[in-house]
Amino acid sequence: MGQNFLFKKIDSCTGIAHLGLESGYTQKSIQVVDYIQAIQTYQHNLIESKRIYLSVSVSETRIVLDGQNEPHVRLEFLNYPRFPLTKELFKSEVIGMIEHLMEIFQQNRTVIVFTDETIMLQGSNEVDPRISNGK
């Protein structure tokens, strides 16, 4: 008690995305550790090439829609005050990482919910066959 903590304030900007723990619509499992390793490699390259530090919280969750009940990872990004980015750069870098992960893990679609807007990224119009009216 009695410590003097330094405060550093920046404008809030966060992003949340969910990516499947199944490769495409094949129901072939992807391990959370595989996502974490891919994220850490991407982060390392981002730090080395651009000196950008992009903090990500990873948790397991499920996406439920009609007949779909698919395990996912929830990726939460925050514009960390220790390494602040402009809102535009933050959003651009989050989108870049999500696109990279979608390619590696054969994900067709996701949304990124930012503080001020929601963006859908989609590779094709294909829909999970477990969703009955999704076409």
C-alpha cells in the first residue's frame, strides 16, 4: 500500500474476433495451442519488421447458430497504453493478423467487432452445412 502508480491514458480502441477450432467446414479439429503459436510468430515478425506490439487475449468459446455448435477461439485485442497505436493503425494491424490466421487455419468467415464498427471478413459465400437456412 502507499505505492505511487503511474497512469497513462489513451483513447480506447478494442477489437474482438472469433475463429473456428475446425479447419474449414470439415470438422477437423485445430488446437488452441496452434493458434497461440501462429499468433506469437506473427507478433514476433510484426515487432521485428514494424516495431508494433499487438496484445491479444485468447480464450476458448463456442459459436452456436441453428445446427452449428462449433468450438472457437475468441481473440481480444486492445490498444495497449505501453505501446499505443493510432486507431487506424491498430485496426489495420488487427485485420492483418486475423486475415493471416484465417488463411493458415482455413477459416472462411469471421467478424471483427471494434469499438466503433463491425467488419466481416469472408473468403467465399460458402456457409457451414450445419446451418439449415444459411444459403
